[in-house]
Amino acid sequence: MTRGARLLVEPWQVREMGLREDDLAESESLFALSNGHIGVRGNLEEGDPAGLPGTYLNSFFEERPLPYAEAGYGYPEVGQTIVNVTDGKIIRLLVDDEPFDMRYGTIISHERTLDLRAGVLRREVVWRSPTNRTVKVTSTRLVSFTQRAVLAIDYTVEAVDAPVRIVIQSELVANEELPQTSKDPRVAAALHDVLVPECHSSNGARSLLMHATRTSGLRMAVACDHVLHGEASLHTYAEPDWSRTTIGTSLAPGQRLGVTKFVAYGWSSRRSWASLRDQVDGSLSTALHTGWETLVDEQRTYLEEFWRGADVEIDGDPAVQQAVRFGLWHVLQAGARAEGRAIPAKGLTGPGYDGHSFWDTEAFVLPVLSATAPEAARDALMWRRDCLDLARERATTLKLEGAAFPWRTIRGQECSGYWPAGTAAMHINADIALAAMRHAWWSADTTFEREIALPLLVETARLWMSLGYHGDDGCFHISGVTGPDEYSAIVHDNTYTNLAAARNLRYAADVAERHEDAAEALGVVDDDLARWRDAAERMAVHHDAERGVHQQFAGSTDREVWDFAESAESDAYPLLMNYTYFDLYRKQVIKQADLVLALHWMGDSFSKEEKARAFDHDERLTVRDSSLSACTQSVVAAEVGHLDLAYAYLLEASLMDLRDLEHNTRDGVHVASLAGGWLALVCGFGGMRDHDGVLSFDPALPQAIRSLRFAVRWRGWQVHVAITRDHVTYTLEDDVDGRDGHVDLVHAGETFTLTTTEPVSRPSQERIPLTPTPQQPAGREPITSG
């Protein structure tokens, strides 16, 4: 196998030249295709070699016990792990009886290209076999956005310099052998032989396999069919865990044999095997009727519409331009057709974190989707609403009222066996509620506000009222919780949590007042509204008067500061892999943005001077042992005038996977960090905020960016923003049918009306920092080059 594979920097695609076996798992994550329902890793069609095989169906999981050395009341007893389902990608090739394998023979050329506008993964290989026969193999793969159940691969073999006998073996393979997992807690648990065969069949060029999980009781079906392009013999055979369609012919030099493989997936926890069989058979027949060319056209049309209202264009570093589009691509893939199911931290690109969804979705991914692909955001929040009964049960177990959403889950049950960083991280409930409120603002969808946002807001408001208490000081306090920073657990009055809870309470009262009948059906009474608003008004936020900064939590600035020099010398990052939580929890060291996250999302609770001082203070303590941190630090650094530092953090967030900065991209991409590239550009340098449903901008560019253009979808309109060093131009377009209209926006504190008939230009504002450029802990400076 050739060495030195590399990714080219191009504006609308990610292209890999050559092939390096050591990088296979990383490339498989980068080149993964998904639509939010199906996810297929970028494994080579021939199956071998592979870094980490993977094909996933959203929310299709197996249960496993969660053992404890010492059990305790309320500990979750069962975990959930995403299942590597039946692999439909495999197309093996024999050239004169010699297997086509990148580890043998000679690779004359090898290129893979992820096309972000067409939504396909292309591969082109010229290979000379050990018996000196040369073939050219080309493939194009897509997971359809328009036909949710469908994966399709167009595959062609060409004889180059001599006659050859060709055999193509197109397979479905269940219970693939997987590599052993590591001890890293971010890696998935290893599951083997999860799928129990239920049914298999073959007919002509079509085959079907059906399986059920051993414990969770889920059933899945996959069917495939083929269209030949050229003369060849064909035979199909199926067994319980495996099916194969064998296609054989002889090719003269320059002659080609092509096959298009259509694969359809479905799963259910309730339907019979016959119903599921018929579903995938119908999806497969629809795809065959559509045909490959039309499926490709539909994919491009879908993406043209997405990019029209979502693209970010940068005049600056080409690596950032590529990275932000790559990030938007993976954010879209994660949620486009999830349709009432979770958006996992890795999307469907790998098994990292067992395929679980966390607060990442609501705090980082959904703000991007609400602004660029609103239906996907709506569906993700509908899934949270549909999990309310499970969240109510969890709250009851915790002796609380309302709903307590799980810290990590696939189907809605709590799967975190470590309660200080799981159950105690109660801010997830406000994250969900505020994401719902934000989507109601962005979409102006009153049905969504009434049917989805209202119950989420009400039940989480009840949780905060039972979790918090009014102290003798007259303030409302929330104790024993863990904020976004997982190196500080079980604290008193975490500022981010308290401010988010206060907004949760206030918005619950406001929305309940707007929808009185729906609120009454949820058991809301007038006294609830008054109590919620009173608690929000009295919410405790702690300030260190001596140091002149807000505290991350009560007493945080009084703790011993971590020995960052010792950690840097011993190369001990991430700290969680080298130190006990007992040590981390006692000292001032911040895993990821916490108070700084509040400065972003609850920024109207702080003055500019308070933001500058708090950012300066926390910057010196934050080690970024989480991929969730850099984007928030970028946003706030830009706001307080440290534009070059903000740009460095933009590089880190957006290049997290393209440069494998955390050395774990092999387990799947970091969807929230990729969303963070967009947040850093649009909310950081674009200065976009949506506090209390008012869309505002306050742009400022770093030296590395000469101009920035982006679009967002706001209440049925497309707002286009073009930023240069001298001025900002706003343009309004209808998102659907070209109607005329207007929206009210805010630029640098000035309200103006933007119409579809005329752009509005305003001068750019100079951003003067209020503090010297802050320093980071030793060895934790952000990257400075793409």
C-alpha cells in the first residue's frame, strides 16, 4: 500500500490522494455518508483492509449491563450501544482470480473525493495485480437525502492493458468482525454477534437479510438489488448472515463492466418481520424505478437548496473555507432525515461515545440547524418532546418534579453510569428548553411553540423549581450540580446552569401565557407563572469582588490553581486520562468553556467589561480537553476584541477532524465542534445574537479574513450578510416563493428594517480589546495555522 496519503485543500470538496493504511480509520470517518437515518463509514468497497467497519441506523442499539463496584439508588442499570448493522457497501473484485486488495500488487494511482455540492463520495483507482494485469476501478457512493432508506453505489471496472477475467461479488454482511476497543472512555463498548438472524432470501439480482438484536428487541431489514451495465453472468445466493450476488465476464482492453447497487434499510421496535420486509422491498423498488442518474440529480438539487441559505464564504485561508463547508456538511448529514430521533455526538460516522446523544446537540448543533436547515432542528426537538414520559420517570426516580432528561442516551433512557458528570449535569434540561425556544424564534412556527416548545419548557421549569430553593439571602439557589466544565463537579450555583435555568423559567411563563389552553392542559396554573418568574428574577449569580470577575460557581476563584507547568512537562493531556477526578475536582482547572459559554448564549446578562474580565480570567485556566470548547472561546474572544486569538480558536474548532487534532477522529467526527466552526464565524466575526428573539449583528474581522459572507434562514426569509473591513451589507430574500416583505434587525445596537426590495449597508465597527491578550495554560495554546 502506498504511503503518504494527504488531503487537498479545495473549496467544495475533500480529496485524498494516495492511500495510507495507518490513516484508514480516520479517513473512514471523514468520508462517512449519512442522511440522519442511515450512516455508512468511508470503508473501501472491497471491505479489506479496513480501519473500523461501520454501518449504522439511527437509534438502532443493543442493551448491555452497566456494572458498578458499589451499586446505589437511582443508578442506571442498562446501557445502550449503537450497533454495526448489516454492511451493504461491500463489492469485492477478482481480476483473473486475484483479489483486488490495496495491500497487494501495485497501486498506480488512488484518489477519493467527497463532493460537498453533489453529496457523493467518488473513488478512482488504477491497480496492477500481482499477476501483472492492470484495471481501473471507479465508484460513486451516496446516501440519499430524498429517499431516506437508500444507499446506492455505482461501480465500474475497466481493463487497461490486457484482456482480463472479471468477477464482481456484491455482498450483504451481518455481524462483521470489529477491532478491539481501547480504554479511552470516549470509545464505544465492543459488542460481538449482536444480530440474530430471522429471515433471508434471494431472487435474481435481489437479496434480503433480516435480523433482531439479542437484548433490546429491535428488528432490522436490509435488501439490495443490482442494475448491470454490460454483458455478464449473474447469480445470487443468501445465507442467514450473508448474501452475495456474483457477476462474471471477460473484458478486452478498454472495455468496461458496470453495476449499480441499490441498498434499502429499515428497522422497527414494534412491527412484524413481514411488515419490515415489505417496507425495505418497497423502498428498494422505488430506488430502482428512480434510477441512478435521477437519484444523483435529486441529491444535488437538495444540496443546492441547502447551500443557498446556509453557505459561508470566506476571503482568507482556503483551509478554513474548506473546513467550514465540511463542517456544515456533517452537521446536515447528522440531522437531515433523523425525523424524530436523536442526533448523536458523532452523528452516524462512527461508534464513538457508543452512539449517544448529549447536550452537544442542543447547545451547539441545533443553533446551526435552526438557522440553516430548520426542519432538521424541529425533528430533533420533537424527539426530545417524545421522550418526555421517560424524562418524567427519571425525575420521579430522583425525587424531583417535572422532567429530568438523560445526560447520555440513544432512545431516551439515562445511560451514564458516572453520576457526577451525568445525572448532576442538570444544565442539559435548560439546554433543551432554550433550544426549543430558540427554534420557535427562528422559525416563527406557532404550532411548534405550542406543541413542542411549551411542554419542554413547562416540564423543565418544574424541575428547576423542585431542584432549587430560596435562600435566606433572598436569592434562588441551585446546589449539587455540574456545569459544562466536567473538571468541576457537584458545585453550588454554577453560573451557566443558573442563568440558563432562569431563562428556562421565564420563557416557560411567557409561552404558557401565550398558549393558555395548551398550558392548562399541562396542569399549569397562574401561580406557577408567578413563581417561575420570581425564581428567574432572583436567580443567584456569584461575583468575586476582590478579583473583579464573575465566578464559574460559588467559591470557584478561591480554590488552588492547577499546576499547569507540571502537566505540560509530563505531556499529561487530556488530564482525564492521567489524573483522578478527585484531584481535578478540587482545583482551578477548566476542561471546557463554562462561564465563557454563558458569556456567549446569555451574553445580555453581562456588561462588555464583565465579559472581557471573565474571559481573561478563565482563559488562563482552560485546557480544552473537550472539542466543545474552542468554538465558544472563539466567539467570546471576538466579542471582547481579541480577534486574532478568536481566529486561532476558529482554526481549532473547524479543523478538529480534517487535522485529527484530538487523535480520535477514527471513532467518528466531532459534530458539535464542526458546528462550532460555523458558530465561530457567524456568531464570532459576524457578531450574530438572538437574545430574546431579536436578531442582531455586530461584525468585526480578524487580519486573516478580508471578507466574510453568510446566509441564515430567519422566520421564512433568507438574511444574507456580507462583511468587509469597511462596511456590512444586509440583503433579504424569500426562502420559498419570492414574495416581498421585511424583517427588523439590529446592527451594532441600531435597529433597522430590511426589505426584499433594497439592501442595507452600515459601516463596520472597530473592535478595541478591553484587556491585554490573555495567556493560555502552558502547552495549551491554540493552533495558529490551517
